[in-house]
Amino acid sequence: MTEQATISRLVIVDTGCANITSVLCALQRLGAEVQISADPAMIRAADKVIIPGVGTAKQAMANIDAKGLRITLQQLTQPVLGICLGMQLLTEHSAEGDVTCLGLIPGQVAPLEAKGLRLPHMGWNTLQVESPTHPLLQGITAADYVYFVHSFAVQPSSYMLAGCDYGSLFAAVIGRRNFLGMQFHPERSGKVGARLLQNFLQLDAQTLRAPD
């Protein structure tokens, strides 16, 4: 039996934001069994959960609350991955709309300090891997490029697994226990993005639940 054949149910949370289809297709190419859902019971029953997002934090959190998903997402114990805006929603607060987020990973989202560089930060950039032994980042090096599109960013903290420099350093990958986030778009990052998604699909929840 191959590694892909052992992958079981994965749910992409329907946050009402764009970009869900491209994430779905990227995961299906890796052999994952994927469903898109806003049903709390289906989300809780999934082996792994992805929170995608393109848009504003204020609207995304309003959508999550309107669907009654805030507590469901906060109580998940399986591996959870936030992508782009979905990563920002895992933190405590976003200055984009002055909104309280899910509070799953300590951190603040602030306007990207690009120091005169063009905004949004759109295009390919490299990662500064802070935690090379983390299973999510296996096989990823400073020579690998990933694709970003954003104007707000999570500020660096002890929960930063990898950073990126665009005028200033910001958190590109964050993690706390079973909750993980990527500011860039792995589904648009070619072979490197596919490797990262494959790493996520193979994560062991028990290992991720180790104390901070």
C-alpha cells in the first residue's frame, strides 16, 4: 500500500472565501480524499482540516461566525493547516478590520512593512527555516521558492517555524501543537508546494500535540 493510499478523510473548511477550488485540486493530485464543508460534524470527523482564505480577515471571521464554526475550529485536535488568510485567522488579532481571530496560535497580524517595496507582496520568495526538524518542513531548504500574495502578515514570534524577508521579516510558517499555518500559497508553489502539502498529509496528530 502506498503512502497516498493510506491518506484518509480531509476537509477543506468552506469559509465563504475564494481559492478553495485550487487547494482542492492540489490535494487531489496528491491522492487525498477531500471534501469541502461547513458542517461542524463533518469537520470534527475529518482526519485533517484545512482552513483556506483569500480576502479580508474581518469578512472571513464574519463568515465563520455566521456558519457557527468558531468553537468547532477552536476545539479541533487533528492536524489543522491555515493557508494565506487562513493562517492569519489562526492568530489572536488582525489589524485588517481590527478583528479578533481564532486565538489558536499566539500572534498579531499587521500591515506588511515592505520598506518601499511594492505591495501587495506578490510573487516568488524564499523561506528562512527556523525549525528544520519540524515534520511540516521536511525537505525544505533556503533555496526553495514559494508563491506569496498578501499585504498583511503575522509578526515574528517564538511560534514562527519559517520566516520570509520582504522589506522586513515576517512569519511565513507558524505552528502550535496541531495548528499550523502557511502565509504563502502551497497550491501555487509548484513542486515545493506539493512537498509541503504532502508533508501535511503525512503528519501525525499525536506528535504535534506535544506541549509548547
